[in-house]
Amino acid sequence: MTAGPLRIAAAWGVHLLTASSAPAGVLAVLAAERGDAAVSMGWMAYTIAIDSIDGTLARAVEVKRVLPFFDGTRLDDLVVYFTYVIVPALFLVHLHLLPSGAAVPVALCPVLASAYGFCRTDAKTADHYFTGFPSYWNVVAFYLYALGWPPALNAVVVVLLSLAVFVPIRYVYPSRTTTLRPVTVALGLVWGAIVLWSLAHLRNVPRGLVVLSLAFPVYYVGLSLALHARRA
């Protein structure tokens, strides 16, 4: 059945929404070069929000059926690799969050590791899990900045998480993994609200609030490890 003009326009609109994260990533890099952490992370937050909803919209509009000649999955992978990996790596360098003598080599660790991770045929499993650390480097960048740890400790975290990309542990796909999905989504929304508030008050955000927000990443990793162990 041929799709109507409104459905075709909606499908292209979803792809445009996905693509909009790319220029947002460029703006995040430019802000990081100026040393404006709040604006840079604000644009990164925009890309996370788009990535959180575009898949649901694509399935609702049935973009694969309406525009079978256009690969939205490839577009999504290109945009996400840029905004979730390249942009945060540059943020870490420009905001001086890594040791000065080793900043570039350390920042290149997630770039190389995630290039491998994105090209795995099982990067996203059929039952909706990520294989290996799912390259949430924008989230990592937020915490390394907001927590104010020494650059050497930040470097250790970045290298360890880069290695975790190669470890075939299955991580929860927050919006699609069925186990405890309502809980995961609800906690994710609360976490997102806290992070957005923190970005709006970045210069004087209470450190305790940032630490408290770590409860969701801890829950996420804990649930992922528990489900992986059960499956194993």
C-alpha cells in the first residue's frame, strides 16, 4: 500500500529530527573550544533527548515501509557515533579534564574503542541489549566535569571504560529492554530532570545532587550485570 503525502512528510521529519543532532554536536564542540561547558553539555543533552525519542517516532511512522530506500539506522549510527563519542572526546580535551601531557592519547581511546563497538554485528542484539559498554561518553563527560576529579583519575576512568567496550557484557537498552522497562524509563526521566537542572546551574550545582544522580547509572549497570549473569 502506497503511503500518503502526510505519512511521507512525517517519515522525512523523523529522519530530519535524527539528523539535527549532527549540527547540535558541532555547536557543542564550538562551545567546548570557547570553554563554555554549560552550553556544550546543553547541546549534548539535546542529542541525548533526540536519540531517546527518534526510534519510537520512527516505528510509529513506519519509516522503513514509507521510505524503504533510505537507511535511518545508518543515519542514526553516524550521528550517534559523532555526538556520543567524538564530541565528548573533544569536550574532555578542551575543558582540560585530562592530564595535559596525555590528554589527546587518552581521548582517542574511546574514539577507537567505540569505532569497534559500533561495527559489531551484535552491537544491538535482537532482544534489545547493547554488547559491551554502550559508548555513553557524553554522560561520562558530564560526570567527570561536574564531580571535579583530578585529571589523572579522569584518565583512568576513560581508559577503563574504553576497555569495557571490548568486554561482551550485555547492557540494557533503556527504552526497549522489556525487563523492568517501566522502572528504568521512570528512573531515567527523573535522572534526566536532575541532569538538566544541574546543567542550568552548572557553576553552583550542589555536589551532593550530582552524586545523588549517580544512583541511576548505578541502577543501570547493576540491572545490566544481573540480567547478563542470569542469561549466562
